[in-house]
Amino acid sequence: MLEMQHLIVALIEPSHVQSVIVRQALAELGIDQVRAYGSGNEFLFSLEKETPDLVISALYLPDLTGTELVYMLRDDPRTTALPFVLLSSETNPYYLDPVRQAGTMAILPKPFSTGQLKSALDNTLDFLNTELEQSDEHDDFAELMVLIVDDSLTARRHIRSMLEKLGFEKISEARNGLEAMPLLEQHLFDLVITDYNMPQMDGQALVEHIRTRSMQSSVPILMVSSEDNEGRLAAVQSAGVSAICNKPFGTAQVRQLVHRFVTHR
């Protein structure tokens, strides 16, 4: 099992001062294998020789953005599941939501606390070590059918990767609620994982359809979303969603929720 002090971290940070701060914080947590890069392309070129266990990147780089970088990683089969942490002082959801959609272990503020960094590293370790854990739970999950509904291909890939690490094998996908409807008529799913904001038919409408007009109205529904409007989330809960998981989310959190759903059923 991989331990924190054995992590190989790629740090992409153009500011020398910020780079030193992050490396010192990592050293305090026992991590000394840190590869520092000043640009996104410099890091991408290094992947030909070595793939790290974790990427920590600033949002604004001299040649591209952290958002562009994580999407490039997700589009490459070799790095599609590579853990990614964004480090930024940006607070505008317009810039942060695309990174959340791509799947991150955490979005850390500048400055960040030791506790925030450790939490991001713990999520990373849990994600990396999940596939190394062998248990009867994996056998149970392998027989379950899951439907992922999200308009972002990158988000669906990240969720699928996490589910596969947990032992799921029977996974279907849809880009929105409208595409999900015929699949729900054709197959009996054990779990539905859906985003909130989607074109044509959003997550709330999908939940309402499943609960009131679907032949599998009792199927557990997990909503993963960066939506922070309390009124909208309250409406989703009233519609009958089983649980809401914020983006970014950790493997442990998803495992706990899924285990609860499976036990209940």
C-alpha cells in the first residue's frame, strides 16, 4: 500500500516563492520526492520519462492554464486517472467549476493550511490505494449496474475511473437526463450517479422522472455537483435524491455512500 512519504509529486508553479512554500509544506508532511516545473509544457514533456503519483498545479501558468492542463491529462489514456490538485487564489466559480468537472482531489486556496494540504493528500492516497485493496465488497460491486449521467465527457471519465477502482464493472453513461430516460427503461440499475447542471434535462428533472414515472422509482440516486445554490439543492432533495456529493469529492466519500446504498437495498 502506498504511503504518504512515498508519493512522487509533480508541482507546476511559475512563482519561485510559491514553489518553495509548497515544497516546504510537503516536506513537513514527509514528502521529499517533489519534481518542480515552471510551466505546463515542461511538465507534459517530463511525462515521457516519469509519471508522478500526484500533480499539484497553479491555475495560471505562463503557457496555459491549470484548467487546460487537467483536461489534457484527462484526454490522454495514460494519465486520465492521474490525481490532480489545483492551487489558486481564484474564487470565481466561472474559473473553478471546469476544474471541478474534470475531477480533482482538491482545490487549495493561496495561502493554504497544513490541514487542507493533508486532506488533499489523504484523498489522493485513498484513490491510489483503492485498487490495491481486495475484499468481498469488490465482488459485490462488480455485479451492480451503474448509470452515470453528466454532460461532461471528462467528468464521466473521472467518475467511471473512481467506480472501476471500487470494483464496479457494469457501467453505462448518458450525457443528460433525456439520454438517460431510454436506458432506464431498458435496464434495471442498482445506482444512478448524476450531475445537476445539464442541457435539455437537468439533474432535478431526471430525479423527478425516476421517482414518479420510472419503473425503478426506488433506485438510489447520488448527485455529484458543484452547484452551491441552496434553494436549488433543497428542491433536488425534495425531488427524492438519495445523497448529494460536492465536486471535488473523495473516493472514501463515494465508497461510504455506495456501501450505504447497497446495504439498504
